[in-house]
Amino acid sequence: MDSWPRYGGLLLSPPETGAAAERVATSTATENSAVPTAERNGAATLSFQATQCAICGPGIPAKELYPANFGVDDITPARFSARRLPDRVHYRMVRCSSCGLVRSDPVLDEATLAHLYAESTFDYEAETANLKATYGRYLAKLRAFSNHQDSLLEIGCGDGFFLEQALAQGYSTVRGVEPSEAAIRDASPVVRDQIVCDVMRPGLFADGEFDAVCLFQVFDHVPHPEAVLAACRAALRPGGLILCLNHNVESVSSHIMKERSPIIDIEHTYLYSPATMRRIFEAGGFRVLKQGHVSNTYSVGYVTHLVPMPARLKGMALGSLSRSRLGRLTVPVPLGNLFLIASRT
Ligand SMILES: [Zn+2]
């Protein structure tokens, strides 16, 4: 297992599971079923693991929302890169019959997923000024709940653009966790040494080290959100604040577009509504202080990225926008994101 997984066009599973390969598209795995694998050229395989509700735990029935629609060739680091073009490739999606939490099931095994994120790239520099403005607005809200805001940790910080924003807002200590080495290489020297190349896990930071922990468009990507919350909670001082911003599976656009919604995507292991966000944070030892809908600041070019249209047409539209001032014009767009601010109990 030590040399596995690797990526070079092929992902190889250990031989013992490869022998029992099964097409993933027909998989109906549940918590207790055998781990399905997808065959590629009769030899190389991908392995998948069943998931369980991150709020209710194992053994709770779930209803299928959408069957999986990807092939083995779709699994590349590019698909797991930050803010790539959404392309409607997704796992089988289910909804917990007890609490309503939406999740992918089964998903790529954790080692493969970690590897894909480590190899992923950070290619949204053009949008970082707008993201700084959007995320900065939400960071500023924390001071309403605690005026002792000095140290901050961001999970999945990319090239650290938000850490620079936190410094500008007066935080004296900023740290980041980011699995992509390429993203960290792109970081400004001001914050680069403050970024740990890893995924958030227990023991990465001292207990109670931070006044604030932030997650932007990360919480719906992690395979075990309850474990990430526990690690974040440990890193926070008692009364410390957590700020989380991610997609809302019950947004208007999500209801209208259903399976065509850009959030129904293979990058997302879980998708939250305001109700399931509140529940998972309360279950994780947090007191929810504020929740709401997010209006992001985006360029017209980026919004065009998200609109469903044929690839050729989209390529032409993006090409002409990138050459025009219109493409750089920014607009506030309620794209179906939600935010939550909670304190460590
Ligand atoms: Zn549940």
C-alpha cells in the first residue's frame, strides 16, 4: 500500500481489490457492502468507499437523488483543482432519510482523494481580488461576536490570499493548511511560511491556539466533515469563533437546476442546507451565532464560467469576455452560498 495510490494517467488499486472489480456506474453500495471498484482497460482500477451520514452516523437509510455519471477517465487532479469549470460530473448522490444531509456515496477512497488534492492546481488568481472582498466582508462580521481576535487559521487556504486579507484586518498571527504544493508555491512571501502543506487533522496545531478558524468552499469537499470540525474545535480557544462559507443545496438555483446545478459535482462529498449546517456544528460542540445567504463579488467572466451552455459556445463567450472590459466588470451575485458563524462551547 505504501506506493499506492499514484497518478500518471492511471490510478492503481491493490491487486486483491482489483480482482473483484465492478463497474462503479452500477454500484449501489451501502455502509455494509463490499467496496466497489471501477475497471479500466481490464487491469487498473479505482477503489471507492461507502460513506455514512456525518450527522447521524452508520446504519441510517438514505434515498438516492442522482446516480453516478462519471467514467474512470474523469478522475484527474484537474477535476479536483480549485474553482475549475464545473462540468456536471458527479458521484451517486443520496440524502439521509433521518436528518436530510446530502452526500456522495460511494466516494473515492481517502488516499486517492488526498492524492488528487495534493496534485491539484490553483488557477483562479484572476478572481482572488474579488474573493478577498467577499470573504473579507464575512471575516469582518466576527468582531461583532468577539473583540479578542488576534490569531486566525484557515483550512484550505490555496495561495493564502485570504491570509493576507486577515493581516490587513489586524490579525497578527495567521496560519493556513493547504494540501496543494503548487498553490503554496504561488503564495506571497508574506504568508507562505505560515502555510502547512497538509489536510486538517488532529495534532497539526496546539490545542486552543487560535481565536478564529475559517473555511471557505472547503467544508463540502472533505471526506469526514465531523472529524475536520473536531480538529478545528481543538485548535480554537474556548469561545473562539469558526466561520464557514460553502454551497447551499437548498438554494433557489439548486432547486431549479437540480442535477445540472454546478454544485452537483464530483468535488463535493457533502452538500449542506442551512438546517444541516446548524445540526452538524451543534453536534460538533459549537454554538451557532449567525447564519445567512452569501452574495459573492464575481467578474462577469467568472459568472459565465458557471452558466450551463455547450462547451464550444462557452469557450467562445469566455474568449471574447477575456478580451473585453465587460469580462472584468464585477457584480454581486447570490450564487447559492451560505455562511455560518459559531463559537466553540
Ligand atoms: Zn443524517
